[in-house]
Amino acid sequence: MASQSKTKPAKEVKAAKAVGAPRKFKMYINGEFVEGHRRAFFPVYDPSTEQVIAEVPDADEQDVNRAVAAARAAFDSGPWPQTTAQDRGRILFRLAERVRKEAASLANLECRNSGKPITEAEYDIADVATCFEYYGGMATKVLGQVNPVPDNALSLSLREPIGVAAQIIPWNFPLLMAAWKLAPAIAAGCTCVLKPAEQTPLTVLEFASYLTDAGLPPGVVNIVTGFGETVGAPLVRHPDVDKVAFTGSGEVGKAIVKAAADTLKRVTLELGGKSPNIFFADADFEAAIDGALFGVFVNQGEVCSAGSRILVEKKIYPKFVEAMSAKAKTIRLGPPLERETKMGPLVSKDQFDRVRAYQEIGKKEAKTAAGGGRLASQSKGYYVEPTIFYDVDNSARIAREEIFGPVATVIPFDSEANAIKIANDTQFGLAAAVWSRDIFKAFRVVKALRAGIVWVNHMQPTYVEAPWGGYKQSGFGRELGPNGIDEYLETKQVHINLNEQPIGWY
Ligand code: NAP
Ligand code: MG
């Protein structure tokens, strides 16, 4: 989900300082920066140099218990339950303002830790601020309802916070994913324990240092760093957690649903996909080529909504593959802090190996039009060439499995019905796009696509004002927009009898 809001990017960012000793971070529990009880740390890397740039606490179940206890106490007592919607809104506005003030250094840190180009990191950080602002405004717009019951009574629906939310996020948009989860939760009056991805915990830890200044009481937001098995899993099964919000792989999503079932927690899942980007012959050709490239290669393809299945009408197919491949070869890969860079390294060695493996699978399953290997000019860093496979059959592994890297599969189609059939022939349903100058055709396809987000003549712009989430195995629940706060609210029905004598049988 490449965010491309209109907000201006932060100003010039200084180049990385010479690598010194790794910076030691602490995690954030009950309003304090703390180490884990074992005092263990794990290394965090710069994927463009493969060097360790930081160390963060390697937390375990005992630390999770401490964070959940803090979040539980903050929800059940203390000042938070008495905080007004106006107060919560103001806290969120202050956080937005602080993020804007620190945008340059946050973007720099995000860029170094994740490998994404600095210009994209700047967009992400601007979107983080916008997200806090949006939910700051929404805090005072959570409305209940009067129900027209057929009696002399006043029937009300009240919206109340769900309680303690466990929030588990991935590494592709580190601080932005945290914002998508924390902002609506705070607006709703919930308390949170957030686990960043092991690869990219730095910006959210930096962000934690703004919380007290913004007026957030201790325990309302807790950040616990560590691994899926040792921090994520205990969080999900913890009986004092009321809700789990997860973004990541389908495999972990399924494990979370099973683990959350024991205590019937509310669960929302955002699980990525294999999104079709459909090009009809009547589309604007130049815009289409750019849209195909941006749709799949933005953020190195490490995007849950990546348009990784490029469906092209046969009439323009050869020309399309040729033009797209020619342009892909000109995409500038390089150090993410350089402003001209359009694609940086992948986030980690694991992700690099995984994507490289898919490149090899692709070479056997289809024809290669561009890329197919690692970037030869860089000896260090997890750089992978933007890769385009064509004449791909939709049943191939590279067309069915989420690769989460810069690997595009181009598939020809011969009719509108055929395009729809191929597009929907997937276990996923996160996003899709359709390109055509014929609005009747475009809208027919929009209606037929089984996906939570559909773009027309564009792919990837994401706005905090509009709902985000998937159909089918791309998950359930919605983030962003008014739907985003609903996922942190319960509904309480209140019946107020207005008869002096209550109705009854006795
Ligand atoms: P992942 O394993 O699903 O990780 C996402 C988050 O869940 C991380 O914070 C992870 O902890 C945590 N986690 C792992 N196991 C858990 C468990 N049993 N209980 C609770 N939390 C757990 O994703 P990944 O390993 O980072 O990436 C693998 C693949 O997932 C990618 O190649 C891609 O296909 C997909 N993915 C999708 C998205 C998306 O936006 N939809 C984002 C990232 C990845 P750790 O920090 O220890 O991993
Ligand atoms: Mg993982």
C-alpha cells in the first residue's frame, strides 16, 4: 500500500553519519523506557550495508505480561477511562504535530532501517502525521444511535472502547503500520500493546518518546520488541487482551485466529495478496506502463497490495511487455538515502533469499523479460533487480503465491470476461486495478472484482479517509476511514423504560 498523499515531503535529509557503535534502544512499558527482564538484546540491521545499526530488547512472555498488565490497568482504572473524546483528540493532534516536527529524522531512521528510498520514507512519515490528525478529528465524531423501538422507552446504542488491543505489525511500512493501529485505538479509548516487526522496530521506539509529552497517561500505549514466537504469540493468547489487530503473512494470520479462539478475542487481519492490475487495449498506453511499474515495484515490491499479476489484453500484449521491460531496466536502484534512488534493498537477508528463490522458480515457470537476479553492481546489501516474467500461466506458483518483492508476472487475456475470471482466480482479495478509457467497461469490471480495494486508471494511492482491507484470504476487518475506528469499538444497547409500571408477566 504505497502511500502517496499530497502532503509535502519533509525537507532535505542529511546523509547517514559514519557507522559508529550500534545505538541501544529500550522498549516502552507503562510510560517508561525499559529493558526486558532478561536484559537481552537483539541486533537490528541496515539492509543496504548489512551492518548492525541498533540493538533492541529481546523481550519474552514475562515482559509481555508486564505490558498487558499496564494496558489492562490503564483501561480499567487511572485517568484514561475518564478522558474525554476531546482530550483524546487533542493528544492525537499533538502527536501529529510532533511527527511533522521530527519528520526529517524519522524518515532518515525509517530509510536506514527498512531500506526504502528516502523519498518514500518521507511520504510515509507525512502519512503517519495525517493518520494521527484524521483520528484526532474522529475521536469526537463517534456517534451512538436512538433505536425506534415500539414501546414507551428510549432505546440507545452506545459505542464503547473494546479494551486492551494487541497490535502486531510487519516491516514494510514500519511507523505507518503502527499509526494505522495506534491512532484509531487511542481515539476510541482503547489501550494498546504493540509489537513491531523484529527487522524494523526503530521508528516506533523513537515515536514512543513523544507519547508522554503529548499527554498520554502511562500504560495506554506500550511497545514490546521481540520475535513472533516469544512476544507475538504470548500477546495473542493473553487472557487480558480483548482484541488482536494483525498485519502480515497469511500463515501467521491463521495461527493468530486459532490462538485467539480460546478466549474469543476480536480479531482483524490484513494479510496481503496477489493483486491483479488489469490493462485493456484502450487504456492510455504511457500511463499504463508507468502504472504497471509503480503498482508492482514501489517500495521494492514489499507491499501487501502490490499489483504483482499484470493482466494485459492480447491486442497490446507484445508491445506492453516490451515497453514495460525497457522502462524497468532504467529504474534506479541504489543506496536508499540517495534522493535519486527509486528502489532500495529488500528489508533482510531472509526476504532477499525468499525473493531470489522465487526468481529462480519464475525462470522455470515462464519467460524472463527483465531482471531475474541480484543487483550485480552492489556487493553489499540485499538488492534485487526488478524482475518481469511474461507468458505466465495463472496457475504458476509465481502467479499464486505472495512473493513480497520486485517480481512481476505478466499474463495475457483476450476478453473482458476472461480478464475477470483470471483476476478473481486467486485465494486473495486485497486489491485490484483496472485501466481503460471506457468507463462502462471499467465499472463493470470494478463490480465483478472480488477485492477490498479497486483502483481505476491508477494503482496504490492510499488515503487515511478511505477503508483498507481484504476479501477472501486477504483477511477481515477494515483499517482507515470511519471503519478503522469501528474495529476498536463495542456497541452497547441501553433500554430506558419510560412507563411508571414496567411491563412484565408478574
Ligand atoms: P510475518 O511472519 O507474518 O510477521 C508479521 C508480524 O507477526 C511480525 O511482527 C512477526 O514477528 C509476528 N509474528 C510471527 N509469528 C507470530 C505468531 N505466531 N504470533 C503472533 N505474531 C507473530 O511476516 P514476515 O515473516 O515478516 O514476512 C513473511 C511474509 O509475509 C512476506 O514475505 C510476505 O509474503 C508476508 N507479509 C505480508 C505483509 C502484509 O502487509 N500483508 C507484511 C509483511 C509480510 P517477527 O518480527 O518475529 O517476524
Ligand atoms: Mg517473521
